[in-house]
Amino acid sequence: MKITDVKVLITCPGRNYVLLKIETDQPGLYGWGDATLNGRELAVAAALRDHIAPLLIGRDPGRIEDTWQYLFRGTYWRGGPVLMTALAAVDLALWDIKGKVAGLPVYSLLGGPTRASAMAYRHCDGRDAQEIADNIRAAQALGFKAFRAQVDVPSTSSFPNTTWVDRTTYSQPFEDAPYLRAIPALFEYLRQELGDEPLILHDVHERLTPIQASQLAGALEAYHPLFLEDPIRPEHKESLRLVRQNSRVPLAMGELFNHRWECLPLITEQLIDYVRVDIAHIGGISEARKIAVMAEAYHIQMAFHGPPDVAPITHAANVHVDMAIPNFGVQESSIFPVEIEDVFTGGPWLENGHLHVSDAPGLGTDVDEQAAARYPYHPTEYLPTLRRADGSVQDW
Ligand code: CS2
Ligand code: MG
């Protein structure tokens, strides 16, 4: 069997998505991959169109690992979010094809199910603690057991906070001191209101220094969060040692990592408890599976990144891997814009707070290309910039 065509499709059904279709010489046999890198979509599209697609034509789509090694090591330039998102898209499309050839869902190719579904957590963000508690109660009524709690910290600067903006020029304020007071107060309120049972996590989004992250983790211990996500920036990972020494709060990290070697020190030193890599940015299912195997040896669980800025194809891949691995922790779930249903079919679905995938061959997802064409790319869908009160840049 041979790859005959590789197409890149860019669409914006409420969010920008870059999709990859790999076609074969078998009539009607193709695979879909997700090449979306939020805010840098066209860089990945160009990498695929101009550099990677020509290398794939004529190759055997069944040779997933060899293609992965060829694109990662064999073409010399490797790593980084752009190339690893492109590689992930190829990897997902090839697993999709392999499943279709075998007549099996991808989780079956990965060793078969170890569980019936993947426990999901729901974003329950709010303007204040009361709104978050209400959102958690509403999610509990739907069957969710795990929740992410993010609160608006009262504005600490005079930067505008409008709802719709050109994100190339938009910034939001952030100050560490009010933030460090607000999060423990939020958890105290949530435990008082909701009791000990709900699994509640918080995403720091890389905004703290190691000693501040240590203070926050220590202050949250009494409220036993499910985990504290991305407490520090990803560049100097060894700084997590300080956070670890100072608290027993479970830690999670990984959405900004691009390959297994970035995870390695955190795994072998047991500096985190959950690996949060993004299957769409880490080179796909092949790489995610290897990371899960490394983590399993150290009793570390997987909690794959699942934001609405990656397409339902990646969300399906998340759940296929979650279903197969023994060290699954929890799966981030997202609420997508409604238009998404015009373009994508067969993605994972929620039932009683758990994500399910069908047993359709491959990843089970498909794309309506005509519908996708009705939603043109939105060029300024960038992440906002955070700035301190003095105007300086802060990690978003
Ligand atoms: C977040 C993401 O889901 C998460 O954990 O950190 O929403 C992140 O902000 C976006 O994926 C950035 O594109
Ligand atoms: Mg995050």
C-alpha cells in the first residue's frame, strides 16, 4: 500500500483548526490527523505542505514507527512545537489508517481496553468562588467527579479587560501577590461548600517562580487538590525540586513539552505525579504511548491535555490511549463551539462524567470537507498576553 496524497485543510468552526488528510492507493482508504497549534497554525500548515507532505508520497502508510523515526531523526531538524505538531498530525493519520485496514479501533491496536471509559474533568472557571461552586454543582449533576477551578483575581492594574479583541494587541493584567492570596481562599471556600469528595485541580499556567509555587502548593495541602498544574515555567524543569521538597500536593506538567526527553527528568526524579503532554504537540500517539510506558515504571499517571484549541481528532486520540494504558489518571475535557458539529463527526462523547470512543475502525473521527470550507481561517485568534502592572511581560 502507498500514500498517494497528503492534504492540509485549515478551518475555523468557532476555533482555528489545521487538519491533515493522508490518502492511499486503496479506494476510500484515508486517515485524518490534527495539526493545530493554537496561534501558530500557518507555521505548521507550511511545514506540512512545503516540507513534509512531499516526503510522504509513495511511502507505505503501515510503517508508522519507521515514518516517525524518518521524520524526527532522518530529516535532521527535529523537536519544537511546529515540527512536533506536524509530526503528530502524520502519526494520528497513520494510526487512523492502520485501524481502518485492521477493522479495529486504535485502542485495540494499542493492546486493547484496560477500562470501559476515561474519567474526565470539566473546566468550572468563574468570576468568583461562588460562581465556581455553582458551576461544579451543575457539573456534578451531569455526573462529573473531577473539576478544574480557575478564578478571576480582581484586576490589579488598569489594563483593559474586554470580551472580544484583536488578540495581536490584547493584554490582560496579572499580579502574583493577589493571585497567591486568592487561590488558597478559593479552595477553602470550595471545600467548605462542597465537602471533601470532589476532585478539584488548579492550573497555575507557568506563572509563578519556584518559591512562590512552593508557597502555593504548601497553602493548598490542607484542601487536597487532585493536582496543581504547571506551577512553574517549563524551561528549567529542575526547579520543580524546590516545589516538591516543600509540599505533598500532587503536581502535573507537560502541555508545553514536545518530546519524551523533556519529560524524562520529571519522571525519573519523580518530580510530578501526572504527565500532561498534548498528543497533538508531542509527535502523536506513538510518542504519547512511549511516555506513558516510561511514566508507568515510576508510578506516574497520564492526564493528557485536552483543550478546545486542538481538534476532536486529538480528543479521540487522547481517549484511545487512555483506554489502553494501565496508568491513566484523568482526562481533560472541553466544551467546543457549536459549529464544530458541522465539520467533525465521530469524536468522543461524555456520559456520566466519562469520555467514550466508539469501536469504529481507526480513530473513529471524520471531517466534512465542504462544511470545513464554509468556515474560513481567522487570522488573529491569538492567545492574549499577560502583563504586570508595570507593563512588563508575564507568562500566559
Ligand atoms: C490550558 C490550555 O487546558 C489547559 O490546561 O493550559 O487551555 C492552554 O491555555 C491552551 O491550550 C493554550 O493554547
Ligand atoms: Mg494547562
